Amino acid sequence: MTDRLVVDAMVDRLKAWGTTRIFGYSGDGINTFLGALRRHGNDPEFIQARHEENAAFMAVAHSKYGVGQYGADAAAGTGIGVVISTQGPGAVHLLNGLYDAKLDGVPVVAIVGQQDLSALGSGYQQEIDLQALFKDVAAYCEQISVPEQVPGILDRAFRTALATSSPCVVIIPHDVQQQPEAPPAGEHAQIATAPVWEAPRVLPTDSALDAAAELLGSAQRIVMLVGQGARNARSEVSGMAERLGAAVVTSLLGKPYVDESEPNSAGVMGHLGTSASAALLGRCDALLIVGSNDPWTEFYPAPGAARAVQIDISAQRPGNRYPVEVALVGDAAATLQKLAGRLAPDEERNDAWRTEVRERVAAGRTLAAQRAATGAHPVNPERVVAELSALLPDDAQVALDVGSCVYWYARQLVLPESVPAHLCSTLASMGCGVPYGLAAKLMHPGRPVVVLAGDGGMQMSGVAELITVAARWRHWADPRFVVCVLNNGDLAEVTWEQRETEGDPRYSATQHLPSFDFAGYAELLGLQGIKVTDPGELADAWSRALNAERPVVIDVHTDASVPLLPPFPQGAAKLPAMRAALEQEGEAGARALRLLNEYASQEEKLFGQ
């Protein structure tokens, strides 16, 4: 007889898949598994979050920061993100983070406890149908019911997560955890499996490459839309843009994978994107989409206005957002290399377009500078991020919460080539910022981390995870962990959506946030707190925080009246509703109306049609 249990075999299999840490929160449904972690010397390392939802966000961020390439190295080194929870409420709490993984295309494995097999179907305490719960979110969801299933189910969960860039769920009832591990599979075992996976090398057909080259070779005004699928193709994207004389715009997820300092880099597209990107997308006659599934369809060229080629590793995505003529199914870097060999370098054919692109990009940068310098009370949030852009270390890691801070990240922060930046993008769930930052820091403890968040996201979950920061920072090789809170007392993004999409005035009962002293709270936790109420204090605050010897919370009192104006021409169409809503607000909306008119005037002068 062996003294080893099913859970010991599970821990061994996780390590075989390269798992270095497991995020989670304890509960009686997983106590046997946690006992196995203890016996294995906390290897993989257990990372306790303050809430299972935050643990799931950490697991997603672990994959994003650690194995962002996903490819052949994804099952080695740091492994993909793994999260664990007990049954019932713990399982339900995982859903938000797992949907983040699903919608952003990230491999994650969740291990979820369950009541005893003998109790299932009786309506026992905390018993819910976990397979039904995870049916939509998980690419693979299976319950281990006998010890012999352990290796096969775990192997399939990891392989499926990696192959589909999706979350997968393994359910393990408590009494199954307590059983002795199964003996090694015999010569004629019913299930034989191994913890191996290799990323496929996918390339488009020659005929598709020829068709794409013909289409792009005949175009005069080309824009490249670059998404996260180009994460390993930075140099190929730059080379193709130069060859085609193309402008480069990105999805929100694609922003970290291009050089935004280049003169043809127009920034992020969409409602929260740049005016340069909107102007150039509205003028192009050909669109080359590289690894993007950006949902802002109203900011693409009008259907029929541009011919399009789409490169994507998944055969499911080409044509999903725009009516493309040629689909190139393959790895972005390899496909761009093969396509480049079929295209003559642009010399003079697109000179007029190159000039227009540079002028639009320069105008966009002028607009960003003007807006950061626009007076607000107490502080313009755009200036907060613009000041960071000038000081951000080359070895930093950036994490974003969801809210109006994402607009300022998209429009004001120029990322150095070596700086990763991630957020819950497609699901757009508030509360992800500090959990993402923690996962980044655990992944690379010798690199500084900067988290940008609003007071809404911080009140939702960020303040809780600052407790985790306080508990762990002394173990980090580099203690720098900066959380910048744009504290405006308002759910500003939704407030501006009320005005823009509904034509309604701000509804204080739903939009006002209670005041909270984030800097003072940081000090209570033994961290450093810096309060900023004047824009002249920003540079010093950032400098102090980025050179501090402990984590810092910068509590910047910003102006919720600074408008979230979409790029023109789409933004111009929204102005009447926004102005009418602000006029209904009377004196309370007067400053926001003045700032909206100032922003619109700046935009009209630089990007008016």
C-alpha cells in the first residue's frame, strides 16, 4: 500500500506541466489538496489572495506576463496560470477571472473542489452543479471521479488550455482527493497519457499569400491594425509597415507590441483610442489586420471603403469584425515574413500617404500634449499619465484597472519596448488592477510595477489586495510597487456613457463614490502614501514613488469633469447629446461642459474634416 493520495499525484502532475505557483483561497473542499502542497514543501508555491475572484485575475495575469508568447515555452519555466478554489461560493467567485481568460484568449487551469461523490445530488451544503456552472466559460471541464483519471484529465486540461488559449476546469470531489493514488498505468492500460504539448507552426497557403500580396500591392493608403496576436512579431510588423508605407494602429490588447514612438504609429483604435487612428482608418483604402479581433467595429473603415487582409493564428477569426477578402491563417511573424517576400519595397508610390500618416500622427501627439496641459480641478488625469510616460523605467511592468484610467493609458502612455502592460480588456471588469500587478511582481520580482486604477476599481477590490502587497513586499528583490489611484469621487466612465449614449444627465445616486483616503490607508498598512492635489506635484510624486524602498500608493485627486470624448469624426456625432445632458445638469455640469467644449475645439482644429 502507498501512503500517497490522489492529491499527491495531482501536485506531481502540475509540476510536470511547469506550474510554479497556484493562486487561490482555502476552503474545506480543497483541504486535502492543500495538505499535499504542504507535504511537497509548498512547491508549487501557494499564493493567497483576499478573494477567489482576485486569485483568478492573478492566474490570468500570470499567463499574460509570464508566458505571453504562449508558444512552445508555455509549459516550461513559469507554467501557465493555475487557480484553486473550494466548492460552492469559491467556485462561483472564480467566474469573473475565468471569463477574463476566455475573452482575452489566455490559457488558465482552474482546480475546483466539490462535495463528496456520495453526497452529490442530495442538495448538500455548498453543492452546486459545477459542470453546468463552468459549461460556457471553460473549453474543457471534467470531474475526476476515480484515481486513475488524474493524469489524463490534468494533461487534457493543460493541453486544451494551451492549444485553444482558453480557461479549463478540473473538478475534484473531496472524497476522491482522500483516496490512495492509482498505481502506474500497466502495459495495456485503458488510458495512457503524458504531460507534453508543442505549439504548432501554422502557415497560410501560397495561394492566399499571393492573393494578399496582389491586394496590398495595388493599394495606395494602407493601415495595419495590430493586436495581441502580433506579440512575437514586433520587428516583422515594423518592417511590413515600412515596406507598405502603412500607418500602424493597434487594438487595446495590441498596444504593448508595437513601437509607439515611430512616426507612423498612430496609437490605439476605438472609442478610447486616438484621433490619429480614427482619422487614418477613415481614409485608408486597404486594411491589414494582424492578430486582432478588436470589437470597436464602428471605428473600422466603412464596409466597402477598404479592401482587407487578415492574419490570424485561428481560422475562426478572419472576417469576424470586418469583411476581409483574404484570410491568412498562420503565425503572425512567420506569415509577415512570407508575405514580405512577395511585396516590392515601397519607394515613391505611397509618398503622399506616408506624408499624411506622419502629419496625422504628429497632430495626434500635439493633441495629447494639449489635453494633458488643459487646466482642471484639482488635477487633469491625462496629465497624471503623461508625467508617468516621461519617467517610466525601461524595466517596469504596467497593470491597468478598468475605467476612465484606460482612456488615459491608451492616449497618453508611450510604453518602452521592454515594458509589458496588461488589463482585463475584452470583459472589462473593474477590480483587476492590483491583482494583475501582484501577478506581474511575483513573475518578475526584480522589476518595478506600476498599477493605474480609479477609485471605483480600488474600492471594489484593490484596497483588499493592498493587504496582500503589504504582506509580501519584503520578500521581493525590488520593493518598488506603485499604485496610482485617479481619485475623482465618481464612476467617471459610466457617467460619461450616460451623457453620451443615453443623452441623460449624471445620476448622482449611482455615480457618486464615497471618499476614501487611499494614501492614509497605505500608511496604515506600512506602505508609503503620497497625496497629490496640485498638478505641479506630479513629477516629484512619480519620482519619489519610482525610487522608493517600499510600495507606494499615489492618491491623485483628479477631475471627473474631464471628458471622455471619442475620437473625431465619431466623437463629433456624439457632441450634441453630451452637451444637452450637461446643460440639464445645470451648475453641477458647468465645468464639464466647458471642458467638453475645449476638448472639442482642440480636436476640431487638428482633426476637423
